[in-house]
Amino acid sequence: MPKALTIRLDDETAAALDRLTDQTGRPRQWLVEQAIADYLTVNAWQVERIKDGLAAARRGDFASDEEMAAIARRFAPR
């Protein structure tokens, strides 16, 4: 069964939500539910990647100096 949730938005956020409602033809509730679902998905992914990174660090699985230098060269401004 769906749970009710009350939120308070500042005027600017409420106005942006209303504009998006008008632009998309979607109701406020749908947009808010979608935003929460997207937020939860992204943050769950991020937490898992952090946990993976911490586990790798505990195993001592780090990039070598040569690998780090190659990455730095790849992304250095040209």
C-alpha cells in the first residue's frame, strides 16, 4: 500500500516543479515520485561502487605508479 509523504518546497523549487508539470503534462505527484526513484537508484549505485572501492583498498588492489601516470597523461590538457 502506498505511503503518504508530505514535503515542503521553497518557492523557487515549487515554481520549477510547476513549470515542469506544465511542460511535460505530468502531474506533480508523478514527477516527485520519479525524482525520488531516480535519486534512490543513483545513490544506491554510488554506495555500491564506494563499497567495491573500499573492498579493493582493503585487499591492497591499487593502481601502479605507471598506471596512474598513463591516466594522468590521458586526461592532461593539451
